[in-house]
Amino acid sequence: MPAPRRKRFATALAGAAIALAAPATGHAASIVPPDVQAVMAAQLPAQQRAAIIEWEVEREGATGFTSLTIGARGITLRWKGPLPERIRALVDQAGTGVPVAVLPARYSRAELAASTARVASYMRTHQHGPVDVVGGLADGSGIRVAISPDAEATVVLRDLGPLPTPVTIVRGAPVTLNSRLDDTPAWWGGARIVSQEGWDCTSGFGVTSTVDGKQYILTAAHCAKGKGDVVENGQASQNVGGPKQPPLTLGPVALYRADHDIMAIATKTGSGGTVYDGGVDLNGIDISGRGLPETHKAVAGWDYVHGNDSVCVSGSVEGISCGYDVDGNELAITANACRVDGSSCHTVSDLVEAHPDAHKNDPPPVPGDSGAPVFKLAPNNKVTALGTLTGILSDGSIVFQDFATARADFKITVNTG
């Protein structure tokens, strides 16, 4: 059991273009707004069935898969060609209470990803535009390319050259990058972390290697320059009106994928299976200004992200922010992500976009919240890991890297509590 937790805080990068259990004693469950709790509870049966199907898709390496989306009346599975026998058996399984509608797709996810990769290659050599975001459409009809407001669509299409799928052009903007105060071992998610460059961010999730059992903290890659950078906790940020306390070292960055905006910090003292949520407490005061108590939740596990999933993010500056719905019309996106001051941009692939829902009242993440845990609620007042925050969009949407990508890149699994 880790030592008692105290404060937390962080800095982020902002972005653009891109069964619920009974309440725990005394805290936490009420932090997530009741309407969001109700949405997440209603989605849970469909999410559980969708996860079973997607696990089988991964196991089989099924090439016809395009997308899975969660709807009010069940699941929509889009597929190119005939369904494999084992997938068909799962779809036709009776007694689940969650119907699965199978719709034909013109292109598979793999084909859409190949077309997206062609555009992403162009974006890496044109990181300040005119193409800001590209992603496959969930219905399998083609890809969508978001271009700068002042760009000429015909010129962009000419420069991109022939692509293997149809292209829909929309107007967009680049993702702006985003980054609790004195966490202690074993390190939790949602806490402030500071790189040796002085960049403040938020820790995502404690994870463990499935290869050698080593423990790490997963967060956003733009929170450090690369492998070997040493990362500390946010102890210094809570040295206000009291004796100065030196920061504690989490460890060096050991795993790094700038193109997916994820990194893993090696922690000799271990990483936990818990994330902070609620407000951001400094000496008994919620410095996020929202009057929320700082709380925490154990992690139940991880899951794939599905279209229309309702998600929350818990940053170390703004605190918890719920009421985001994963884009149900678009698959993983590639975006040019730029720092708030415009000093640098880089191209990030396989991101997920989630938009504020109609009932959202929480403020969006702010600079300092980058790398924060993105999750949905799980039974017994726990959370299910979905990914780590990359940035926010000008319309208040969030962009994050999904945990399934980090799992594949780094051969890790999430720590549970």
C-alpha cells in the first residue's frame, strides 16, 4: 500500500482540430456528474459485448474489420466482405440483450489506414499545414482530410496525389498540445510530473511490461524530449507559503514513441493501479477553482475505445472533466500537433477524438493536463483505462492516444487496484 497521498498538479498542452457500483464511502462517486454516470452505466453492456468481438478480431487478425460503434439500441459492426465464422457466431449469440447490426463497408480499417498513412507522410513534411488532421471514416466509405482555413482544396488534393480511397475535405485546425502536486511511490495516474526541461504534465496510468515485469508510468511523449530524460513529481509546485521540499524522482524515460505521443517512465519504486480525480488540492484548497474535493479511484483494467463511448479525463491542473463522446463517425486520426506558443509541431498518428456532449458542464483540460488519464467508469467505483491525453481542440473536444496502441507499442498492461 503506498504512503498516504497528498497533493497533485500539472501543466498541459492544449489542442485543436483533434454497472456502476454503489458509491464509495464518503467520496469520489459524486465527482462524476450524475448524467454522465447514467450514460456510462447504460453503455456498459454494449461495451462489454463489443470488447469480446474486438478481442476476437485481434486474435484472428481479421482483415475485413472496419469499425464498432455503440448506439442507443446496441452495436453497429461494419465489415468488408463475409464475416469469419467465429465472428459470425459472436454476432449471432442470443441472450446478451445487446443486438449487433452488421453493415457492409466499402473499405476495411486496414485499407483506410493505408490511405491515411499516405496523407500522414505528406503531413510530416508540411507540419504547419495545409493538412491538419486526417482519419478514416467509420462507415468505411473513405477518409476525411481537414485542411487549414485558408488552404485551397484543389491544390491540397493535387499535392497529395492519387490515393487508394475517396477523400472528403473539411476545414480544420492543428491540435494544440496540453501538459496532482506531490505524488509519492507507488506512483499514481493524474498527478503532476515535471521533465528535466521543466515541462509540466500529468501522469497517465501505472503499467507493467508483459515481457519482463518492469513497472512504468505511461504519459504523453511531448512531455519530454526523449529517452533518458529524468522526470520528477510536482513537489516543487506545492512549495507555497511553507518550507521548500525537494521533488522526488520518478525515473528516466525508457520507452518513447513521438509519432504516437506516448512514453513510459521507468520507476524503480513502482507504479500503482490508481488514478486521482476530482479537484486539485493545495493545502486544503481546490486550486482548479471549482470547489471539488480531490479524490481517487482504483483502475479495474483497460478496454478498446468504441465510437460514442462516454469518457472522462483527469488532469492535474483543471481536475476531472467528463461528458466527452468518442467520435462515432471517424476512426483513428493523424494530426499535426503544435505547442501553444507555436514553437514546434509534430505529426501524431492513431489518435482518438472525443467531443463535448450536449450536457457537458465541466471545463475542458488546460495546459498542464497533457498525458492525463482518459477513462470510463467501471463497477465498484473503479475506472477502465482508455488512453492518455494529447491535446484539446478549439471547440473544446479532446484528442487522446488509446491504451490499445500503447499496449501494442510497448508490450504493457495497465496496473489494477
